[in-house]
Amino acid sequence: MKRSMETTCIQGGWQPKNGEPRILPIYQSTTFKYSTSEQMGRLFDLEENGYFYTRLANPTNDAVADKIRELEGGAAAMLTSSGQAANFYAVFNICGAGDHLVCSATVYGGTSNLFVVTMKKMGVDVTLVDPDAPEEEIEKAIRPNTKCIFGESIANPALVVLDLEKFARIAHRNGIPFIVDNTFATPINCRPFEWGADIVTHSTTKYMDGHAMTVGGCIVDSGNFDWEAHADKFPGLTTPDESYHGIIYTKKFGKAAYITKATAQVMRDLGSIPSPQNSFLLNIGLETLHLRVPRHCENAQKVAEYLQSREDVAWVNYPGLENDKYHALAQKYMPNGTCGVISFGLKGGRQAAGEFMDKLKLAAIVTHVADARTCVLHPASHTHRQLSDEQLKEAGVDPSLIRLSVGIENADDIIEDIRQALED
């Protein structure tokens, strides 16, 4: 039975059988007992489904992953210990030494650093592209060894709305998957698979958790990309894996091939798993996602309009504003709202940004973003401080940019806090 988003948020993932707990249990165990050695052997050979070691699979983690899979409309999903791990695994699952990927230049600074610095040390090359460039120009970045294109549905913190269909066309013309980090929009506001994306990632640390209690990530595969049609590009999926007695993931697992490989091989060897306790807390957050996201967007719209009305504010980026550069794309891909994050700059530049933030009383200066409480950050001084002013601008981050994550408090209280910080 097909369920609404609201029902899935509450009842997806965990389906209790007769006499089982109504609420998802915390399977806080590293190991699982079996009666025979033969059955345990079949689990290790991927010949049978089941749980034997939490680094590979755990019932609590799997139930929450399945809920997110259903929300995104995918075929298979897995949780990771952080959003960074999710993005790394999503790419590393199909990209190795000597390979190349194309990435939007406006993605989160930590993701950019992962690809440009860390994965480069592993022999993976990356080309950053202007997401607003014409299709033909972006396509020039594709090489014979390019294995995927990566972007964010709404960029953090630049708030660039990605033209999903454009990037999907480029990727599929070149026989490679399109990976989208959908953290800011969440599946409540945007479902990238419906616009041609093949794989979706999340930092569940943000809106999905919503309480700033747990760090986590998720990878969801649509099951739509035909790995076999491009077998030469993806030998890890289409040729025998000797570490599992020569199984071929695409032939044995079909639409679950990509996630099975990511779990059985990448997670097996690198081990960035969430604890069952964290997954349990994440699930509590997911149960109210459909209620919180609209409130974040409603509050952010009011705050963005207020900021735009002030003479001491130099500029405001929020796709919900009619004069925003990305308003039309936002209306196309996420007509019910974008997110609760606003970026803006003050006429006094960097110095004014610091003074403003220090005077806030309700909003807190924290590294975090996208939870129930209003918070603020100056990326050039904090998350992106490793970048020069020139690199900041290339990433779509003005050196004066203030990232305001609007919470679900009373909007008038948030606006009053901003007013007093600007005027006192």
C-alpha cells in the first residue's frame, strides 16, 4: 500500500509483528546468535539475509534506513555515522584511484574539502563546476574516467538551488550516475529521484534529527541506474568480488546492488556505522519531520522578508523570495518550500557580521545548522575558514555571508532578536 509522506514519517521502517514492540526497539548488541555454524557461514557469504555483526547490519539501523528510503522513494538505503561518511561512501563505492568525479562548486565546504583534498590523496580527481553554467560548458568537465556527478539540492550555505534535470541529463548522456545531497530540502520538500537523480545522500544530523542530539548520515539508491549497461565503468559492481567468493553484485542483488556493495564491502572495511541508540533517536526526529519542515520554511520566509526590508542589510539570499536568483528553480523543484536557512550580508561587511552575532540573545552562535533552535554562523570565520576570499567567492560564499538557521520558535521573537542585535 502506498502511503503519504506524513504516515511514512510516523509508521515507516519498523513494522511490528504480532506481539512485538509497537515502538522501534534499540538492538544495542554487537553480535547476534545462531544455532549452526553453517547458517553463520551463509550470512558471511551473502547467501542469506540476517544479522550477525552490527558493523554490517543492525535491526534498529536498518528500520530507520528503510523509513528514509521510503520517504525518498528509493530501492535501498543504508545509514552511516555522519553526513560526511555518507557522501564519502556514496562516491567511494564507485570511485577509486585513477578515477574522476564532477562536483558543483557551491557544495558545503566540508564536502568540497573531502573531494578536493582528502580523496585526491587517494588518487581520485575532482573538477568543480559552476552549477549555473550552461549544460554544454558543464559537460566539458566530463572525462572518460569520470564516475559520477555530485551536487546539493540546496547548497550549504550559498543556498544555490541545483537544476536537477540539467545535471541528470548531463550525467545520463555520459553513462554515469547523478548523486544529490538532499540534506537542506529533505524529502518533505524535494524528492530528487523524481527529477532524474540516481543516488541521494543526507546528513541526518540536520532536519531529519531536528534536535541536535545525534550525528548521522544516509545513502539512498533509486535502483534506476543501469550499472550493467555501463559495466566497463563500474567493475566493482559488475565483475566478481573475490572477497565474497566471486559474487557479482548486479547479478545477485539487482536494484539493491549498489547499497549491498556499500554495506558488505565499504562499510565492512571502513566501519563508519551509527550506534543503534543514535538511530533510535533519529527515528524520533523523523516522526515529526513533516510537521517541522513547513514551520521552518514559514518562519524563514518571514525573517527573510524582514531582513530584506532593512537598510543596514546589504543583501539576502533565500529562494522563497520572489526576487531571489533561484526562486524559479525553487518553485519548480520544491514548490512547497525550500528550507529554514537564510544567508545574508550586512553593509558593514565582516566586522559588522561579528558584532551582530555577538549581540544576539535568542539565536546561538553554533557550528550546527537546521535544527529546531535558531542559530547563526559566519562561514568565512568558521566552517569555511580554510578558504581564501577568492576561494570563498568561487564556492558561492561571500566573505561577509551570515548563515542564519531559522528554528521553529515564534517568528516574531526571532525577528525581534535580529532587530535588537542590529540596532542596539
